[in-house]
Amino acid sequence: MILRSRRPRELDWYQAGAMLFGDWGTSRLYVLGLCFYYTHHASFWFMLAMSALLVWLAWAYYVICRLHPDGGGVYSSAREHSRLLAVIGALMLCADYIVTAAISTLDAFHYLHLPRPEWWSIATIVAIGFFNFFGPRKSGTLALVVALLTVLLTLVIASFAVPFLPQARVDRLPSHPTQVWISFVHIILAVSGVEAVANMTGIMKHPVPRTSRLAIFPVVAEIAILNLVLTLAMCAIPADFLGSGNPELQYEARKESMLRAIAEYYVHPYFAAAASLLFAFLLLSATNTALSGLVSVQFMMARDKELPSAFLQLNGYGMPMLPLVVATLVPLTLVWIFPDVEKLAHLYAIGVVGAIAINVSSTALTRQKDIRGYERLGLGLLAALMLAIWLTIAATKVEALVFALFVVGAGLATRWLVQHRGELTDRLPSPLRKAITPAPAEGPPPASTAPPSAAPKPEYAYEPKGIVMVAARGGNPSLLQFAIEEAKNRQAELRVLFVRQVAVVPMGPEEEENSTDWKEDPEASRLFTEVERLAKEAGIPWRWVYTTGHDVGEMIVDTALTHGADVLILGASKRGPLWKAMKGDVIQEVGRRLPEGTHLRLLIHA
């Protein structure tokens, strides 16, 4: 028996808001310095225009979240119109994630004032990839704490700067409209991170429109208002301080760590150093989120047969290995090639602007009936603006266009090979075709498809009077033996539950997520064979239940209650306290999720 997992919807608005801030809010840490570098003391006007655009985008993504409550972001919205457009949008998002991971890690070590920040960045990306090998960690509460502390420290900096704001030097905008437009496009990377909220709707608590609204608008209000205050504060700092003693370097000396410079000037250098530790942690958190996003997009595309099936292969912790390797190697290679925040910023915006343009335009043209006329108009105008920005980036930053074309071209080439694999294989010489064609996987014999009347009825020692369910993952024969004895003593049917954790963020429609065949899972196949042998020797009735999901505890409880189990047996974990702190304890999670007054009894086998 194979069950499809029911996606847990436990993300409340404040958790979603914290995660959105971790993506969107981090842009302040490099946008302030780059805005001052490109637009000098006219920065306030450009930041004011950018704040208006951020509010417009927040409204647009609230509409997108309302219309696409199952998540998936640009991939889901564009797929309503064209699979090819959806793939291009997803690859644009991948380009954004790649640069996000690279620039966030590099800027983190600029804030820490460490020498050779590019080498620290490369080592850190490798370390983050290594930790992701072990699957998801408990990060919702941590994201909330980090977000609140960051907002608090930023408010402290802003409050110390407010008395000096009248001293800010605010120059007029350049006289030529083209120069104004190009300068505005230079700081468009401030929009990066907004796409994250559209990918969260699949795990948000119902009703999704309310949850997404409460998550989005407080975040954009904080970003827009504090960015303006900090921009004025930046323009009020003397040139010799910003230039580290050389006024001629005031626009470039602090461009990688401007918020630290503002904290040093208005509060205290010690406070700035302490705050920079938190800012660096927030930037590294954005790196981790970007790597997770890269893995999820690749896995989702492979699930839809847009990438090779090798991208679906999971390790023992539920993490897709090939997507993780790609998500780790590509950003660190980018840091190695472009070890400068300004150069990475040139590559940054083209991916996210392209993804936003596709997502917003696809939603404006959606066939759904519950979109209002003014929403179509607002989304359409925003899509036209984002397309104009994308074309400007492509025309003025050749390296960004080459980077985007490389990412999209590599993805589309791989997709073409997947779609034409059979034709290409048939053209190969016979010996080579046999060498590259995988042999049929060996596994347990398929379940009988004969009608119940024709299938031989197995003989058991008793007629089952209840259900005992055991959650097992193999490697614990004493647990299986204990479950068999418990079922025999109670004269109950044994149901063996195998939960294959899929450690990627759920994206896209829920009904498409879980098509895994347990016969293709080697660990599950071995467990099936072992249970079949033990149950036959004991002469007890039993059934096999296989399911996949992101949250193991949620799946165990949901499956046990759905099957009407009387007893649920779990094996005690031998993991240490550090592992449990990072990954959570399944037994505690199951106990927490059991409803009050349930007839289901929980037994722990030590």
C-alpha cells in the first residue's frame, strides 16, 4: 500500500514573515553601499523610488500568493501558460539563487572585516553544503529570532541617526533622464528575495491570503521606511569618515559594509562590531536559503521530467544529492571568478528581475476567474516595468546577460537531452547502447494484481481484532521483532510504516509531489523483504505502508490515525542532543501531534 503525503501546513504568518525578511531584508546590507557608490548624494531620491517599487511588488506578490496557494512561485504561475516558459522562469530564479548565495556569503565576511573574504566565502559555502547533506534542520524559530534581533539593532542605529538627518546632503537628480534610469537599474537588486514568499504558500497555514498578507506587508514596511532613514543617515556622514581619512574615497571605501559604517559613526565602533556579527549571520542564513531554493527548483523540475531522473535520487537523509552538489559548486565557482561584491551585483539583478517579470505577467494573464480587473491592470503595468528593467540590464551589463544565457542555456540543453534521450540512444551503435542502458533494478516481486476472489488467502494463526502500526526505517531488527510479538499478543494486524523523508522545500501543486514507487527505494525494498520473512514465520497478518513527506513526525501521526491504528510503536533514537537540537526528535514530535482524547496508544521500544 502506497500513500501520498499530505503536505503539512504549519507556517504561520510571523514565521513566513521572518523567512521572507531573511531573504528580502538582507538586500539592505549591500544595497545601501552600492546605492551611495552609484548615485552619490542623490541616493535618497533613488531609494525613495525603489521603496515605492518595493511596495508595488509587495502588493503584486500578495495577489500571486492568493491565486497560487500551493506554492511554486514563477514555475507554477508560468506553467499555466507554457511548460517552456515555466522552465525559463525557474532557470532565471536559479540564476538569482546562485548569485544570492555568492554575494551574501562574500558580503558577510566584508562586514566581519576578515582578510581574503573570498576564501572565507568559498569555505563557508562548502560547509553549508555539507550540513545540508544531512537534510532539513529546525530553522523556523531561529529565523524569527534572527529577524527580530536584526530589526531591533537596525532600529537602534536609525534612532541614534535621526537627530542628524537634517544635516544630510541631498543632491538633485542627474539632469539627463537616461542617466537617472540607468542609475535606478543599478540598485534594482533591492527587489531580490520577494519571490521567496510565493514559494512558501504551499506550507502556509490556511487561509493562505490572510497568512501571506500578514507576512508580506510588515516586512515591506520595515524595509522601505528604514531604508529611507538609513539613506539619509548615510548622506549626513562626513566624507573623511566614509573615505577612512580620504574624502575622495567616500563613495567606494565602505560600499560592501555601509550599515556597519553608519553604526560606527552614530552609535559606537564596539556596537558596530557586535551588530556586524548578527548581520553576517543573517547574510549566511540567506546563503543557506538560496542553496535550499536551488535544490528545490532542480528537484521540482526533475519531478516534472524537465531534468534527468538522477536529480531525484535521495541520500539516506532525504536530500537530493546531485542538486545539492550543483547548488554548492556553482556559487563557490562564481565567488572564485568574481571575488568582489560590486562585480557580483552586476550579475545579480538579471535573474530575479527576469523571474519576477515572468511571474507577474503570467499571473496578469491567468485564466483564473477570481482575479479582479484592477489587479490585472496593476500586474500588467508592473510586468512591463520589470521587462524594461531586464532589457536595460541586458543592454548595459554584458556579463550579466552572458551569465543569464549560460544558466538558461545549460538548463534548456539538459531538458532537450531528457526529452530526446530515446532518439539519441537509438542512433548509437548497439554495443555502446547496451553499455549505457541501465539494467532493470532487482527488487522484491511486485504485489499481486489478481482480484481478491482469485488470490490465495494466506493462513494466519488468528483473525485480527485490531491494528498495531510500527514506524521503521530498517537496521533495527529488535524493533520489528518487538512489533511482531506485540501484534501477536494482541491478536492484531501488523502494519509496517516506512516514511521516506524528502528534505526539500515543497513547491508546486500538492498532488504532483509524491509519485515515488517504493520498489525503487533500496532501503524500503530491503525492509519489505525482511518484514515479509519475519511475519510469515510468526504467522501474523500484516500490511506494508509506504509514504514520503517533508515532516516525518506529521506523516507518522497522520498515517496512524488514518489507518485507525490502536497502537503505534516507535524505536528510541540513539542520536545525541546536538543532532536532536538541529533535526528535532521524532518521538517528541509524534507525541506533540497526537490529538487529545485519541484512542491511539504510543509505545516506545528502547
